[in-house]
Amino acid sequence: MKPEDIRCQNDLKMYSTLLQHSDVIKVNENIARQEEKGPTGLRRHLLAISVSLSKGMAPSVHKMADECIETLGMDIPLELYVFPSPQFNAMCFKPEEGRLHVMFSSSLLEGFKGDELKFVIGHELGHHVYRHHDIPIGYLLKGENPVSPRLALELFAWSRYAEISADRAGAHCAQNIEAVARALFKLASGLTSDFIEFDLQDFLQQVDEMQLFD
């Protein structure tokens, strides 16, 4: 199965439409002009605020990342980083100087195990595979010139669908639905201890209840 086969269709449809929006084109042109002047200093910034995880320091994490890269058919050098934070967080940055950079919070690396972490890695790499960075939502929503309310709503809607695509990429990498569900439970609850016993059916029941309210 190829990554494009499992991409959320609403993500793809809105992505294609948003790329043609005049405001998105204008911001991307401005970014391209800045990039022509040289690197933005992303790697220098990451090295200043986090710790680079070499294969010697984190062999299991790199092994999972390499497996995700193969599963998603990627061909780009990858650098991993960790930063101190009690909150579960991970992010994939737009490639710079031919490298892809992925950063994790310390609590996430400590709290997620095996295929749970592999799901998170695949999720972040999914954003790159589906070229979600082509729509610079941060620049558009937080720039000097605010976008129209209509475009803002479209960007928020698209970002939700983009997360679905990334989740599917992560699940495709993990190939373990129980681990995916546990990872989503941990992200939603912030819990990792054995004090709470995770139950997949009970967790899915909450999703059913949300759909009933909707």
C-alpha cells in the first residue's frame, strides 16, 4: 500500500484548492524569496533549544524512523531532536539544506513505547510525505496581514483533515491498531502510568458518544 492510497481525500481536495488561493501563493512567494538568500537557520535554532539524538544515543528511535522512512517511500536524510517538556509533543519541520528535522518532547519519548512511538514518528513523517508544509498555515494566520475569516476557517478545516492523513501514515507505519489506540489515548489524556488500565472498546465508546452529540 502506498501513502497516497490512504491519504484523507478531504485533505487532498482542500490542499489542492488552497494552493491556488492568492493569499497562499503570495506568502509562499515571500518565503521562497527569503530562502533564496540562504538557510533560515533552522538547524542552528534546533541545536540551541534541543539535543540532537544521534544513532548512538537513540538507536531504537532511529531504527523505528528508518523503518517508517522505508514504509512511506521517503528518500531524505533525517535528523532527530529532543527538547525538555512535560507535555507530549512532536513536530516535523519543512526540509532545509536537504535534511528533514523531527523534534520530540522528552516526556513523549519517555512515555511512549514500541509501536506507540512508531505511530508518532510515522505521523510526523506523514506531514512531509503529503507536503503539508506547502501550505504555511502559521505564516497565514499569524502574519502581519490577517487573512480573511473565510480563508482562516478553510485553513482550520484543512488542518484537521491533514492530521487525519498524518494519523493514517502513522498507523500504516506502526501496523498495530492497539498501539495506535494507546498512543492516541495517551495524547488525549496525558496518562502513561499503569495506574489506569487502557481499554480499547471503552476508548472507542467515547468516539461513538461524540458522534451522537454531533
